[in-house]
Amino acid sequence: MKLARRSLALLAWPAVAQVKAHAQAQGRPLRRVGSKNFTEQLVVGELYAQALEAAGAQVQRRLNLGGTLIAQQALLAGEIDLYPEYTGTGLGVVLRAGTEGSADQVWQRVRQGYRPLGLEWLPPSGIDNGNVLLLLPATAQRLGLQTLSDLARVASTLTLAAGNEFAGRADGLPGLERVYGLKFRRFRQFAALGLRYAALRHGQADVVNGYATDWQIASLGFTALRDDRALWPPYQLAAVVRQPALAAFPPLAAALARVDARLDNAVMQRLNAQVDQDGEEPRDVARAFLRLAGLGAAG
């Protein structure tokens, strides 16, 4: 992994220097926007990049970098200036701290933890892409299920389909049993998220685990149960920015805030669907969204 990161940095520097020289020649500040390697990150990375372009910055995209630790390393190394991250991930994976607390408490803790690293968490968007258990609407209605506490009453008659790691994770089956007393009749493992949703649609499972901004929730009409005892930490999406980048380009925070103010779980489900279900490019999805939002994204 260290060799891969070093190679990535060495390959990046000539391109960075070339783009920086061009930006300076044009009199526009250079900002480098990164993202992790899944659809939501690609879309939000594009939203941020295009919003900064509209605000007058020259933007270099370093999207699809990889997982959390690779993106974080790129940020610390100055290879990118910002990328979208989730509060629970920053606190638990990067800082290796407990993720208990309200959404605001988790954001404040991760914000304070990153500041000594020279990084700033901007205020979160309306997206909270946390864990969720989902059912068919007919099942939820028939059994009178709205919360995980409700599910505990009938779980012993139902089949859960979840990822391979869910059986052993502290916030998976052990957490559900510890906090809610949940015990399912049967547990089926499906590594791919799409297979879990297919199992739910075709009656091979009654309940599946997913994430709150999965496009299938809205497109296929699944019912999400509320985590009424706060087993799962908040995963609010926000921009993490190098402090020097904020100082060098004062419009940065306001430009991203205008984007974040228009994002919530329902919006993100729709944008994810446009890429994963409809086959559109993240750049085009972001451009159309910003145009409709009146944010004047650059073409």
C-alpha cells in the first residue's frame, strides 16, 4: 500500500505542476478536488469541483482515489485540497475514536480531532448515509413495523440478508442483539449490495441491510426502519479541506455550503440512481443538478 501511494504521488506531481502553471497563467487559483471510489463520492466530488469552478477557481479533479485511508493520505500529503467524507468514518476510521453521540456531537468531535492535522471539516450537508434495515412496504405494513424496536417483536420469524461482515461486526448482528434483542430466524450472506436487494424483491429475504442513500430505496420503494435507540452512528457527509486551501481561496467554504444546503438523502438517492440505474456520467449528473439549483456550474 505504501508503494502504491508513493507511485501515485510521483505520477501526480508532473500533472499537478502543469495544471498549476496553467491556472497561474490564467490568474485563477488552483484547487484540487478528490473523492473516494464509489458512485456517491464521484457525484459529490463533481458537485464540489463544478461549484468551485463557478466561483472562479481552476479545478484539478483527483476523483476515484480509493478508500478512506488513501483519500486521507492524499489530503495530508497536499496532493488534494479537499474531498467529501462522512463524520462517522472520519471519527471511527481515521481518528480511531468512539462514534457515540448525536450528529452534532460527532461532527464537533471529528472537527476538533482533524484540526491539529491542518484539516478543517466544513458544516455537514443534509446527507446522513448511515446503516439502515429495509423491508418491502407490504411487509412493513402487514407487521406494523416502523422502527428497529418494532422489528424485534417479529424478527424470529424473518430472514435477514446482509453483507459477509455483518454477522461479526459490533454494529451488525451483535449490536442489533445487544441494543434491540433482535434475533432473526435465518441469516443469509450476500457480499454484493445488489444481490441483497434482489433477494428482498424476490422473496428470498424479508429484511436487508443497506445504506440510507442507496438509490434502490426510492427507485424500488423499500421501507427503511428507524434506528430508534441510536445503535448506528451518524454518517453526515461534509467537505474536509486543507486549512491553507481555505485561506488561499476565501470563496471556497461558501461555494461548497451552497451545494451542501441542497443535498439530503432523498436527493442523493436520486442522483445515485441517475448514475447506477440510468447509466449517466457523474459529471453530467452534477452539472444538471447545479443548473437546476441555480448555482451556475461551469460547463
